[in-house]
Amino acid sequence: MLAGNCRNNFLQRLNFSIVLCGGSSTEFFQNALRRCQPSDKHISLLKSVCLPGHVDDLFPFFLRHAKQIFPMLDCMDDLRKISDLRLPPNWYPEARAIQRKIIFHAGPTNSGKTYHAIQRFLSAKSGIYCGPLKLLAHEIFQKSNAANVPCDLVTGEERVYATEDARQASHIACTIEMCSTNTPYEVAVIDEIQMIRDPARGWAWTRALLGLCAEEIHVCGEGAAIDLVTELMYTTGEEVEVRNYKRLTPLTVLDYALESLDNLQPGDCIVCFSKNDIYSVSRQIEARGLECAVIYGSLPPGTKLEQAKKFNDPNDPCKILVATDAIGMGLNLCIKRIIFNSIVKPTVNEKGEKEIDSITTSQALQIAGRAGRFGSSFKQGEVTTMHRDDLLQLKEILSESVPPVKAAGLHPTPEQIEMFAYHLPDATLSNLIDIFVSLSQVDGLYFVCNIDDFKFLADMIQHIPLNLRSRYVFCTAPLNRKEPFVCTTLLKFARQFSRNEPLTFDWLCRHTKWPLAPPKNIKELVHLEAVHDVFDLYLWLSYRFMDMFPDAALVRDIQKKLDDIIQIGVCNITKLIRASQSGAASGAAEVMSEGFPFSRTKRDARTVSDHRDAKSAEPLSIALEVPGERRGKSLRAYRSATRQEDLKSHRRGSLANRLLREGLLTQEMLRQLESEWQDQHRSGRYGLASKRNDQSSSKEMGKKKK
């Protein structure tokens, strides 16, 4: 009986391991039979299968084979204990040894919640500010030192000391991933706490909230996170004091849409959700004789600040801003009116597939709240849409309450993975992560963050001989896997590192072809942004492997020069678009790293998670080809993007055919657009310049249709 129970228990674990590795039981047993080569084993097998016998006769052979294929079978209980994530507060004994006071500053954008927390930070004997972006950490770093409170800056790429002798200051402003859970502080500030639900970075907020050793922890963010923070602190035995704030300036949703770029006013900001739309809108604005500043996620921080400074300067002729939702955090902008160019946004689901869906209430409020900032020249903010059809839906989105944050992110630590590797010495890092996540246990307050980017890098450098800790560090490098040049350079970094050959300044210049010239077209601008990311990657690794990446100071110098070069390109972005347009047939398509059609689209416009604006290169083809004002893409239009059968009958060449081939238009949509443009032209809905564009576009499409 005991042997039978052991066999059943073993077979259950075996079946779990087979499923975990994506195999099938039939395949496994066939492989086990093939391994039984000696004749006596064949006889035993034949007797068991074909002659009177017992199935237990096969068990020793399956046992040996199973342990060879699934080594975790012998240590499953230990692995389950290591991957038990049900009590994260216990991971931080230093924080549990003190009684912390938690103060939640809750309120919308521009309500002063962060200001009040920072005032307490500045008045404390020691403090740490944890923010989601380098720009935010840099802002607090500057404010603190300007207020004669010495403060260091710590990000993934650098450490800037407040004093010349490089002694650690009592105050630190850092990106949240870089906060120390071992250093005691009087006051800690955790900004944008609602990002604790972020599927990729949420673990950093969880770690800061549970692990910071501070007498007072000031948490700032949306009220939607109050209940979760209260529950998390209940598990640590700490109470939460909630302070609610209201918006300092009024924000009005207008009853009319902009409808035409001819109706732009000083202080307007047009918000787009792709580079594609950024380029298209900025070109149309400058075609009307207006200057505009441009801000999007993959621009270097210095370029973003310069563009913001240009827009904010009352003496600068640039009075219009075109931006992605990158303006939602980290930039102080003098905006009167936010105009949503579209209310649908590309996102990436849990399977890594690209989707199109309406923006969430949280996203809409975060972006709209940038208008009418307290202390700016505009005493109230306004928000509307570019197209009339979107305005009603935007009002519905803004009127809804933000859904509560339900769970906090977690991520396996290097120590946990090292313990897994001790039990499974032959497993790859990617497999270790897979097994860890599959075995991990979490309660309802937590979830395991998305590890696809980590696994992508782990698989990419698997063939390079590195020790486990170094391999783990390389896999946590902050890069966008959609940028081939950056990924390829990381591979070169890892290969050079594995040979124990330092990555010198000359080596880096040789592989990035530095020095670089100002961009002549959009493709070159995108490449310069990728090179800037490579320099960021070098600096990030130099912070962790100082001996192997010894020339951080030199790289930081040329990165500043590259930032200036990129600024030149952004200031001349209309010329770059025009140059790209002339060479679109040969070069523009090469710039696209993410393209349409999308894999699928959610039906429910409210269930998408709140994603931050990750660095990505969006398709440029539309920006280079659309001749007039492009109508906002509705959800129906995006869903039509997957209808490949409409594309088969169209040749390459014309604008209409290219849009059809890319899945952005169908024949029915083309006819509808033509009819709408003709009606708008007849009714005089657009200005004179737009009328000419619409008329010529309609005639051109009519000819192509015939």
C-alpha cells in the first residue's frame, strides 16, 4: 500500500512537470520506452504490457527517465517553499523592527498632494524620495538643493552627490527601483503609488512600501489605491492616515471638439498615442505657419526638458505642444487646453500581443489634469477632442470613477533564483523563472509581475558563459526589446563581459560609430534615439560592474552631446518628415519596429490595464503619407485592420493601396472617408488650407478607386 501511494504521489508530480514544460504524457512514456535498451528490460516491459503482469514493473524505468528529464521531481517540496510568496512583509525584517507611520496623500493631478509630502521631506533630518521617472527624481534633487537641503540623486544610470567630496547626503532622490531597504530615514516619500498595480514595474512600489526603513512614509497617488495600501499595512500591523486633496484649479470638459487644426490657440497641447500621429500632426501644424514642440516617450530626458522649456517660454514663438501621454508624469507644462487626437491607445496584453482599446479613466484623468496647472499663466484648464465623434465617449470616460487597485506586484529576487539554481544546476535561467512562477503561491493581495522581457533577454544571452548573478543582472537591464540595435548591443556587451575584457570608451565608440551627425530623416532620428539608449545601458551596467565598464564619465559626456544632436533633429522634425517622405519607398518602411495589423482587439473598452508609455518605435508610414487631416480611428476602424482578405486585390504604390495593404483601411471605409471629406468640403467645415487638402485628397482617392 505504501509503495502504491508513493508511486501515485510521484506520478502526480511527474504529470505536473510534464505539463509545466509544455509536453504530453504520451510523448514522455514513448521516450521512456526507447531508453530501455538492454534485452532483459525489453522482456520485462513486454511481460508487463503484453503478458500477465503488473504495471508496477514499469515504474523503475519511468522513475529513472523522469528524474533525468525533470530534475525538479526530487526537490519539489523545497522549490515550493522557496517560491512561496504569500508573506512578503516578512522579507524585510529591518522595516518590521520599527513602528512606521503611513500617511496617504490622495487626490487628482494638480491637487498639491506631492507638494505637501515633499515639504515634510525637506523639513526632516533625513529622507528619501522614490519616483517613477528619472525626470521626477531630478526635479526633487534640484528643488531640495535649491532649498539648501543637500540631496543626492540616484538613478539606474548614475549617482550625483550634493557635496564635492562625494559624501552621502542625508537626503536622496531616486527612481523607485533604486531605493535602499536597509538605510534608516526619518521620512520617505513614495510617489504615484497607483503604479503598484503595473504589470511590469509594480514590484518596485510593493518593495518600497513594505521595505523602507523610515519613521514616516508619505504615499502619494490616486485614491483608488487607498484600500489596497490599507490592507497591506494591516498585514504589517501599521495604520494608514488618509489626507484627501482637491484639484487647485478648475478643469472643464468643453462641449465642442477642435475639428480642425486651424482652430488651435496658444497653450494648446494635442495628445497622440503613437509616434506616427505625432509626426503627422506636427507636420500639419507647421504647414499652417505655426511652431510646435514635440515630446514622446523615447526622447532622451534632456530633449524632453528642452522641448518643455521651449513651450513654456512666453517669449518663444512656439505656443503649441504635440505629445504622447509621456507628459502625464514628470514635466511641468504651461498648458491651457488638452486636445485628445484620439481616445484609443495601443497596448500590449498579457500574451505580448498588441491591442487597440479606449484609454482608461485613470489615463484620461492623468493626461487631462495637465491643463491649467496651479501657478502657471492659465488659471483654469480645458479638455476636448480633435474629432466630434470622440467627445461624447471622452466625457463618459472622465465621468466614471477610477476602479480600485486590487493587487500589488511581486518579482522573484536574485537570492530566490540562486536557491532554485542550487537545486536545478542544469536548468537555464529562463526555465528557472518559468518553474518559479509556476510553483509560486500568492494570496489575493498580490500578483507576480510580467516576466516576458526578462525571459527574452535570458534566452538571448543563454549561449554566453556567465555566472548566474551576472546573467540575472544583464536580464534585468532596462531596455525595449522592440529596438533591435539596443538588443544586439546588449548581446555584444555580454559577450565581451564573458571574456573578461573591459568595455572601454573606444570599444563603445567603434560599435556605435560615434561621432554621429545630425539626422537627415526620421529613420536617422530613430537610430540616434536607440544609440542614446545604448549609452544609457552602458551607464546602467557601469553602476553594477564598475571594473568591466570603466569609462562611465566619458560615456556620459558623449551622451550629452548626442542629446544636443537629437534636439537639433526634433527642432527640425518637419524637415525630417519631408525628407523621409521623399524616400518613403526605399527607406521609411525600415524604421518600423512595430506594425499593424494588431493581433486582436478587446471588445470591452474598460478592461485594459493602465500601462505607462513604454519606449517604442511606432510605424511611420502613415505620418509620411497622409496628405490632409486624418480622421480619428474609431474602434471599428482598428478592428477592421485584421481583415486581410480586403488587401489581396490591391497593388503596391498609391496611398490608398498602401493603407489597405497595412490593414488600416477597407474598401467600405475608403468609400465612407471619401463621402465624408466631400461633405465637409461643401459645408466649409474646415479652413481654407484644409479645404484644399481635402479636395485634392478626395480627387486622388476617387481616381484610384476608379
